[in-house]
Amino acid sequence: MRFEILRLDDVSGTPVDSTVVDAASVNRIVQQAAAIGQRLWIRPADATAS
């Protein structure tokens, strides 16, 4: 399964950028974001997302 991870602006909470990763990469990205206090929005990726 693939997930879209959106990095959110610290002030407004709006998406700044996004990436699509496989399930195995989600934990690593979440751990890195938690270490620096970065806000993320994670959702299942559309079949057409790349």
C-alpha cells in the first residue's frame, strides 16, 4: 500500500509539499518529523498518485 504524506505549514496548517511512499517508509518519515516537531498529514495515496 502507498501513502501520501503532506508536510504542513507550522502556522496555517496548509500543505506545503507532498510525497508518495510505500508503507515501509511511513514509520521512518514520521519518526524524523516527530524529532523536529514537523506536522504531517498522512492519507492513502490514490492509484494515480506518483
